[in-house]
Amino acid sequence: MPSIPHPVDLSVKPDITPFFDPATNTVSYVVKDPNSPACAVIDSVMDIDYASGRVAPVSADKIIRLIQSNGWRLEWLIETHVHADHLSAAPYIQSKLGGKIGIGVNIRIVQETFGKIFNEGTEFQRDGSQFDRLFQDGDSYEIGGMTGFAMHTPGHTPACMTHVIGDAAFVGDTLFMPDGGSARADFPGGDARTLYRSIRRVLELPDAMRLFMCHDYGPNGRDIRWETTVAEQRAHNIHVRDGITEDEFVAAREARDRTLEMPKLIIPSLQVNMNAGRLPTPDQSGRRFLKVPLNTL
Ligand SMILES: [Fe+2]
């Protein structure tokens, strides 16, 4: 099988509206078919103030307003992976606008791992059935007249997928902007060597392919940016530009990962996102509670 599972059609140019969430440095996207009302939402954010336990759909409502005010039709809510730094708003947006929630099939591995860590009962299914679609490598799907496809790009997590839609690819947390390098590979199920191979696979896409990041932290004080190209990444990415070997990458990535603290929202994020973004079921009092596993992560 060729490394890129489908021919890429750079003449298909989706209209892309980014939404940057400054609280978590996440970029969500609305990806719209220029020739029909159809659109998809990639990596939406549900706001949480962890200190007070308050959850609010401020970011998600902006996305909903954009789609509703233009009369667009939401077909897909895609998660590039199980995020460890923010809650997904996919079920909330789906409840307002419809559409199918999709993620990589290896969500099952993530559910198995974190189902144990959070000591979820047998009612927590580990088969991915909370999602409407589980993408395998090479699976394609329609957004109106556009065809998108998923490429399995593990390493940051086992379930990471890169989504290619026309001349745009949504790389999740495989790559950061060229001056940011790459995402960490030290979460349970992560692996730096696997991440290198996934990134090099993404960089086999055509030079002119637009690449959209899931995060940007504005390294060295520069303004936030989220869009680049394959050519720019191959020439300038500080971790994986052309010429950097797998062993060099792995050594640097693992050394850096040893210095990183856990993301502030990892505990609520994984608990909620492994369940497709659904908040915990209310108890007898009608209230919802998150767990904090002590001395585990
Ligand atoms: Fe991530």
C-alpha cells in the first residue's frame, strides 16, 4: 500500500475558519465545502474552569453561531485524537446541529488504558461505541462534495489521525508550527519513534498542502499561528525537518519530554474525552463528578 492511502486533489480547497482558544492554546476548525452548505468541525473545545468545577460552552457557541448564521449543514465532528489538555465539545455541538462524531479506531486502546486508570466500571464500554464512526487508516468520508480521508499517525497517542480534505490536512498533535517542532510522546501509549515515522508520513503529502495545527504556544514570544505547509515543515521544522534522523529525533524528543509537566487539564480531559466528550453521568443527587486518581499519572 502506498504511504499516502489516496490520491490528493489540491484543486479542492475547503473554506476553513479557525477558532483559537487562549485558555488551552487549542485551534478548532470549521471546514466548509465551497460548493455546498456542508461542513465539518474539527477538535472543538468545551470550556472548563477546573478550580471552580464550572463547565461552559462559550467557545462551542461561537462555532454553532457561525454554522447557524450561514445556514450551513454540519456533517462531521472529528476528533484528531483523545485530547489531554481540553474537553471536547463534540456532543454539545452535535446536540444543537447534528452530525456524526468520529475518531481513530485505536480509541479502544486509549479507553482500555484510561478505563483502568480511572477505575471505570463495566458500564464504560471500551469498544469505541460512544462514537458514531471509528476511522481506520485510509478510511474516507464525504463533506458535501468533498472527500476527506484519515491517515493513522500515532506516536503522541495510539489513536491519532491526520485528516486530509482537499488541499488541507489537519495534523492534530503530530506536528506543531515549524518553530514549535512536535508534540510530546510520553503519555501512556505514546512513543517518540512511532511519532517520527508518522510525521515523516505526513510530510510525504505534496509540498503545497496546507497543514493546520491543533495547538500553538507562540514560541519565543511570536504571535499565535496555526497554518503552514508541508514544504515549510520539511525545510524549517526544528524537530523533524529533512535531514534529521529518526535516532536524533527520538533522543531530543525523549529528553524534552522528561522535562514536561502533566497538562493542567489532563485529568478532566481524558475522563471526558475517552467517553466521546460526554460529561460523567449524574449521581443520585443529580450532580456530575469527575475523579482525581491520586499518585497514578
Ligand atoms: Fe493532544
